[in-house]
Amino acid sequence: MWRSCLAFLTLWLVLAFAGVARAAGPCHTNADVWGEEALANAASAYGLEWAPFGATEFGWMAYAPLIQQELHTQCGPGTPVFASQLAGFQQTHGLAPTGLFDAGTFQVLRGLWQERRPFVMARIRGECPDPPPINQLGYLVASEEHADRLTRLLRRDVLDAYRRMVAAARAEVPEIAADPELLQIFSGFRDPEADAARCAQQGNCDGLRRAVCSPHRTGTAVDLYVGQAPGRGVDSTAAASREYMARGATYRWLVANAGRFGFVPYVYEPWHWEYVRPWDPSFAP
């Protein structure tokens, strides 16, 4: 029954995007060339059955903001301009320039995003970064901590960058300015030994590797509140939950602007961001 409903919804979306594709607008200027690809992407954005991170997912809208950012377009997945930009990306990276989103193209995108995370590159080299000295850590204030968790600490220069980023977000996005809960931190620095003990006790840490070497041990990783799907946790990895977060103005602002302040995303978790600049000695006490 649910598959029939999904098929009907996908068909409806394709037809809806088809009507949009015929409309005038900057995202549809090359519909005569990329119109069919736009329709195919509109359908797969909601109906593609795939498993990019192991579990089966349907569609790829949870990843659309990051993909759009990488393609340098604000046009939606069901538009000809998106297909055209995607084809250009594919050609640049040695893929067939079909303009069609597929799992192979996503793996190339994912690789680029992972390469921008120094922690991931260290893990690939077999290294586990040491925690920072305690004098490099600074305390959050109560208004920066999300009520769901108490995190307390971040590396001092990261905390400064976070504060400047939040100030900019509140100045630029009315939705964020109106809700003090948005962009609060629910996980920052985590002591490696305490993190490993917690993971072992709760049995929910995706294996020993994460417990032994989490990016949160560096004091540069932050889990930010970017919204919460009804009935889900602030860090629920359910596909519907992640898509809900990705649709929000808070996450979309982060995708477009967090890099200005030194933060890069982890594609699978809309809430997880990592500061990638080296320690700034000027923040030493």
C-alpha cells in the first residue's frame, strides 16, 4: 500500500514540476535542453530508492542544500538550471555529464565534503587527534547551551567563531532572530574517556571506533540545534527528520554561510559542524 502511495506522490510531483518547468524564470531558461533531466531529477528527489549511508532511503532532499551549494545554484532539483549545473559538475569530475542525480555522483560529492574535514583525513591516515590542553577550552554561557543536553566546553577560538556566526545569523535571518533556541549547542567538547564510557553504557555509538575517536574530542565539533521534526529528537538520523531539518532556513543559512566563520558540515547530520582552522594562539589565556 505504502509503495503505491509513494508512486502516486512521485507521479504527482513530476507533473507539478513539469508545470513549473514550463513557467518563465531564471531557473528555467534552458528548459529546451535540460527539461527532461529536470523532470527526472524532480521524481528522484522524492522517489529514488537508495542506501547512501547503509539504510534504505527514499529521495535525496535532505542533501539538496549542500548539493545546490556545491553546484553554485539556488535553483531547485526539479529545474533545468540545476540539471545543467549538475552536468557541469559531473564533467569536471570525470563523470558522464548526464545532468541526472545518481548514487555515483553523490559519492563524488560526499568525497569532496569529507576531504574538507581535517578530522576525517586524520582518521584515514590512521591517526586520532589528541584532545586540546585544558587551557585551550572555554565555557559556553547558559544561553548558548541547548536544554536537551549540557555541553559546557569548546576550544576558545572555536567558541569565538561560533559566537560571531550566531550573531550574523540572527542579524540576517528573521526566523533565527525570533527563536533563541535555534543554533544553540547540544554537544561540543567531549572528554574521550567519558565519551567512550557513555557509548559503552548506552550501546548507541555506532561501534567502538566512534567511542574511541569522536571529532568531539577535538573541541572543534559542534552539534547545533537547527530545528526538530515533530516527535523526533534533536539528533534523530531518521531520513524524514534529517529532511525536515534541511528544509529549514537555519540549516540553509549555515550551508551558505558557515564557511565564512571556519565551519564545514557533515553531510549525514544537518546539526553537526566542524571548525577547520588551526588553533589561534591569540586565544591562549
